[in-house]
Amino acid sequence: QRLEAHYRADDRCTGIFLWGSAGREDADDFSDVDFGVVARDADYATLRAELEEVCNRVCGTLTLWLPEADMEGFCSIAFLYRDADEVLLYDFMMVSESQFPRHRPRNIEVLLDRGNLGEVQPAPILPKPASGIQPLLATYWVYCYLNGKYFKRGDIYKILYVQQVLFQTHLRLLNYLHPEAEWGWWCLDMKRLSKPHQKE
């Protein structure tokens, strides 16, 4: 609420929204806050430069500041701050108006809209070129072989590495086969499956 009030009073900000579990309306007592701000293109750089100081002043003393993505017209920051005896987590997204369609989360709850924030749809996911499937299949089966090899050897560290490659390859294959959906975070991807498939 304090962050919302701060950016609502700033004319350089054209939109405020919640995303993540709050945007999907399935937040629980353990949810962090996924908070987004849309800035005028001309003011984005200045607002981005002020962001850490603003969060420290408005939320409370920051204990950790982690830029997870930081590029022209877009940043995603995870930060921890202290509130009484608790340490709480925020995921803060700041995006310029022109970059908002590219970075708009699928589900948002709009808190402030001085432009056409509510009308902007997420950028479409483009199909992968048809030639891209062969390397994925080859990678998958080579690493399946390595998985068996390292299992027999008992090399737990290399098994964990191989499992990571298999997992990422599997997600890339899903992206190729189902370009109309986003695949990349299995905690959310699982919810696309039927209940029996989720159980399996």
C-alpha cells in the first residue's frame, strides 16, 4: 500500500499492477508481493535509478537487493526487507510504456491505469523453427545415456548436472511442441495438466 501510494502520486508513473499469485488471485499467507510499475519512456531511466532508495525508504530497511533482470526499459528486482521481527520478500518489476507489451505478465491486477495498461495483451509466443527439434532430441538422448553412466558410477554431482540439462531440454521441447503456451517454470506448468496427469 505504501509503494502504491508513492507511485500513484508520481506523474512519471502511468500504471501500477500486481502480478504473480496476487495477479492470479491465488495468494496465500506465504506469498510474496509481485509489484509492477509502468513508467513513461522519457522517465524510465530516472525512476530506475531512484528505485533502490525508494524501496528502502518506503518499505523499510533493505537486507538484500537482487537485480534478476536489468535491461533497456525493463528491470526485475527481488529484495528482502525487515518489518518488525520479520524479513519479507518483494518481486518488483519496472517497465517502460513501450516495453510493457513485451514484458507484461499473463495475469495482472491493475491498481492504476493512466494510459491503456488494461488493454495491452502479452506479446505472442512465436513458434520455434521446424529445424530446431533435432538438436533437442539428440541432446535429450545423449544426456539420458550419461544419466545411466553416472548412476552406475555413483557420481552424484554429475548426475545432478545431467538432470538439470535433461530438465531444461524437456522444457525447450515443450516450448517447441506447444508454442502457444509458456513453459519454463514447472511449478506453474504443472497446473496445465489434468488432475490425473498431475498426480502421475
